[in-house]
Amino acid sequence: MQQKLQIGESGHLSDLIIGQKAKVMALHNENKALRRRLLDMGITKDVVISVKKIAPMGDPVDIELRGYELCLRLSDMQNIDVEVIE
Amino acid sequence: MKIALIGNQNSGKTSLFNLLTGSNQKIGNWPGVTVEKKSGYIKKTEHELIDLPGIYSLSPYTNEEKISRNFLLEEKPDLIINIIDATSIERSLYLTTQLMELDCKIIVALNMCDLLEKKGLTINEEVLSKQLGVDVLKISALKKKGINELVDFINKENFTKKSKQIYEPTIEEAITEVSKNLKTDNKRFISVKLLEQDEDFANKNLNNAKVSKNIKKIEEKYSLDTEQIIASQRYNFVEKVKKACVIESPKKQTITDKLDKVFLNKWLAIPIFVGIMALIYYLSVGIVGTYTVDLVDAGVTWVSDNVSTLLTNWGASDWAISLMCDGMIAGMGAVLTFVPQLIILFICISLLETTGYMSRISFFFDKIFKKFGLSGKSLIPFILGAGCSVPAIMTTRTIEDENEKKATIMLTPFIPCSAKLPIIALFATYFFAHSWLVTASLYLLSIVIIIISAILLRKFIYKGKSNTFISELPEYKLPSFRYVARDVFEKSWSFIKRAGTVILMCSIIIWLLVSFDWTFTYGVDVNDSILADIGNCLAWIFYPVVGEYNWAVTVSAIQGLVAKEQVISSMAVIAGLAEEVTEGALIFSSTGIFGFFNPVSAYAFMVFNLFSAPCFGAIGAMHREFGSAKKTWFAVLFQTGMAWVLAVIINLVGSLIMLL
């Protein structure tokens, strides 16, 4: 079990637990097409994301942003830097 | 006018298309139902309406999204109806900001307005319209509200389009400067794409010194790349628009969230899934199967007897009576027997699709499937494949990664489709006490084989790392009775139609080949018939599978290529002629030509038919998706090889166990 991130701490989107909210700081995805897709889906700098549901086996994760929900794999969320705000 | 329907996935484009044109295109409650463009005419007008696959952005990510973008750029519709899911307006409007950059009129159709209240949202469409500079109309495709108003509005052909500043001044200036040098349509759109360094446009010689100069200027100012800045500023604009026209009241926990607490629960999710799948097959093959098969069978026998008596009274010749009863009626009857079971199966699949549960299955199985080199999205074709492989293979287009997609195309036919169900039902009910358990075991086997094959394929043929999984969980919805009924009717009717056309044709041919010998003498012993000789040439292939050198089994199994249910139809015709019986249950009578079957060889034969090359229809679908004859041949040989090896192993091991 990894350490829970505290408010104000930085980490990856994949580190959040259900109910936590964080602000996106940067995207590092090497796959350019995927990065483009994530931007299109609204994962831009400064957007606020919260973790809503986690699949029964821990992956993928359902996140909430911009008033809608999106499912992503943990491996893709590792490349998104965030700062916990709630 | 040529009108394009554009919107996010699962925003209700096809529902609106069906309402406007009066057609019956397939809809569902999961992202990616539509993978091809479809066109029709709006009722009582001359306007052509084109339904396109759902997109999130005009930067396409998958192939079917490219269809939508290319249509907009190359075919230049006169009007775009941008359908928006009012309950996720922010993401939807992001696409709108891109459509606004095209040289094309737009109407924004705010769909799912009936759900706003439940979500605690109010949208002021007049403010929205003013903010966007285009016309906005509220509709509900589900409740059929606002549709006439939409048509009236289109007919007036008086559309607003005011240009809006979306970005900060630095970028707006750059766009103006770049577009001055362009001599194309859609100047603003292409300028933005050039600044974003979109590959499709960067290579088209539209590039000039102005572009790179401006990119440098922007990136220096924001210390981020243009792609990120433009996406960010689009969303900033959308946020501003949303703030102006949407009132949000504090959120309550929705029914969907409550249901997901159960259906996506750590401990309950898998048992519930297994339970649901077991229930589907228990209902269709178990309960309903046993009751209805006998009933329909009795009906077929009754028809056959009466026709026979009637023809005899009319003084018809022996061969004519035999052609009618042993050929046509027996052949068609053998497959029609299973219609009630298929109806139950089709209802169940339709419910999985429309309630929104299917997307959950792909969500929680993604982790397992990733390990085997597939995506959670592969599960959708696999589930739909239980109905028919052809549409199932087409839905593989929503899988992002090419190699994952190819592996899924090849493995989808391994799922026992509805046409294979009659084969399974016939053998399982006759040879085993608990037929639904045997059926379940075959489905389990097919899952195991899919997993093993996936690992093999991804390791040796379709190599590459597992890619990504980006999806959405649609809201749970109560299934619409009308939709389910129509869907089930269409599928069942196409099965019945096949019985009256392809199966009937084949039955007549089989009857001819089995009633005559090479000198065209009628009424020979079936073992001396033309068909027997043909079958005997190839019977060695099936010797290891069924443990018997039998021509009749051989020719029947090969006919599975035409349609899988033809296997049992052929068996019924041959058995009928050999035995002077027409009833399906007597196919396996101990003195008959198929009397040698025992539980072990029956299981092996079912396995062969289940995994071997699918019918021509599905092979055609595979060919379309692979886009290569070589790959299709490889798939067919792989499937058939796999089927044969498996069946032989089962027959050998099973026979050994029986001896002990």
C-alpha cells in the first residue's frame, strides 16, 4: 500500500485514492497521439480531477473532470503530474 | 441540403437520425455503436442527413473518427447539426469550438434535456446561443421532444453564424497572420491545425515561414507547446461559456453511482457477472430449450406428415414427396426448431447493451485482458459475438491499437454465435443429462481458448506493447421496450429468412446429392450416393475428431462455412433419407448413419464446429476489417487448425477416460 498523498503534495494522477481531488500540473505522455487524446478529453494544465470509481481489480480508474467521467488505465495516469487540493 | 450529424460518442446521434429520417439504424447505450457513416433523407424534405461515428475532437484518434473528420473536410456539408449531451456540456462544447472554425453553418442540438433536472442542471439556451454565435435548440431524442421544431428550423434555412474570439490575443493574431497566406477553404481551421503541427496538415505543403515564426512566438510566451496551449484555451473558452449559461445545484448521488457501488464492487463484480452470463444460457438453452424444442419439433413433424399425405393423395411421385419432406421441410425444420431459444438469447444480449452494463464489463475486465495483450474493449465484440460475429467484428473499430484490434478480430468468431447454438443445443440435449452445464462448459472453453490464442498471437504475430484504454461508463438506463423488441425481431427474422433461403437451397442440393448416384438413379442407398463419394474423399480429416470414418459427418461439418446452422440441417436431411424419419431427435438413432456418436465424440464434434472457420458472412467481415486477403486466410487457417487440434485432443483424452 502506498502512502496517501496529503493536501498540497505533488504526485501522479495514479496515486490518488477515491474521493481525492487534484489539479493537473503537466502531461508527460511519450505517445503523442495519446497525449493529444488526453488533451482533447479535457486533461489540460490546471484542470481539477477527482477519482470517482476504481475497477474491482484496481485498474482502470474512473475519474471525474469537467462535469463528466472518463476511464483511464493506471499506466497512462502515471504520466500525469498533479497537486492534491482536497 | 447536405446535413452532417456530428457529436461525441453515445450522445444520441443515431437516435436523432432515426427520428428525423424514419430509419431503423442500430442504437445502443455504449460509446461507439456507429462505426460507419450512414445517410438518409429527413422525412418530407429534400435534405440528406449523414450519421457519422462519434468524435471528441477533429484530431482523429481511431480510424472511424477519421471517417467523420474527412467527411467534414472533403465532402463539405451545407450544415452541421452538432448534437450535444447536455449532461456533459463542457466536453461536448470543446468539439463545438472546433466545428465553429469550419466554413460551415452549425446548429447546436442540445440533447438529453429530459435528464438535466435529475442532474441538478439548468441551461439557458439563449445565453448559450449568444455566447457561441450559433443557433441552439433543445431536444430530447429519447422522449421525442423538440424534433418537429428542429425540422422547421432547418427548413427555414436561416442560420446564425457570428465569428467568435476563442483564444487569447497572441494566438488570435497568429491565426489571422497564418490564414492570410492560405488559399484553401476552412482557412481558420487549417491555420489552427498548422499551429498545432497536426501531422495531416503539416505535410501538405501549406507550411510557411509564418507558421514556424508564430509557433515560436507562442511557445516562448506560454512556455508550453502550441498543442497544449490551444487545447487549454479552447477549454477556457468553454468554461466561460458554461459559467454564463449553466446553473448547477449541488450534486446528489445518482442512481448510476449507487448501482455501480454494487456492480463494480471489489468482491461482488465478478460473481454478479458470472451469474448474469450463466442465467442467460440457463434461460435460453436450459429451461426454454427443453420446452420449446419438442414443441416446434412436433409442429414440424405434423407439417411433414400432412404434406406427405396430401402429396400421396394427389398422386405425386415418391421422389417429389421425398424432396418436400426429407429435403426441404427436414432441412428447414432442423434449424427453425431453435428459434425460441435464439429469441431469448437475443433479448438478453440486447438488454446487456441497452442498460449500460456492457461498458462495465469491459471496464472491470480490462486489467485481465491487458495481461493477455487485449483491451477491455475486446470484450464488447466478444459479447456481441454471442449473437452474430459479423456486427461484432465491426465493433472492433473502436479499439485504438492496431495489433489489439487484429487479435480481437481473429478471436471474435471463437465465441459461440447464435447460429452455432443449434449445433450445441442439438448435441448437448441428446447426449447429456444437464445440457445447460455442457453449454456453459463450451463457453468457458471458448474463453480459455481465446485467452491462450491471444497470448500466442500477441507474442508471435501481432506483437507490440499493450496500448491504452480510454472509455466512458454510460449512465444506467431502463431499456426501451420498443428498441429491444425491434432489435430482437430483426435478428430473429434474419435467422428465419436464412432458413427459408440459404438453408432451403442447401437442403435441396444435399437432398439431390444424397438421393442420386453418379448414374443419376433415384433412390439408391445413401452410402452409394454422390454425396457419400464426395464425403469419403475428405472423411480422413474427421476420423481423428469423431473416431469414425464417416462421410456424412464430413460433408455436414464442411457446410458450416455457408451458415453454421446448416451443419444440423444437413444432418437432418441425410439422417432422414437414411432412416425414413424426419424428426430431429431421431438423427442419432442407433441404427442410423449418425448412430455411432457417443458423448465424447459428440463433444469433440461440437468443439470442432465451434472453433473452426466461421461462416462466409463472418469471413467477409474479417476480410473487410483486416483489409488483406493474406491476413484473412491466415486467420481462417489458424481458427480451423486450432479447432481440429482441440477436437482431436478432446476425442483422444475423452476416449481414454471412458476406457478406464
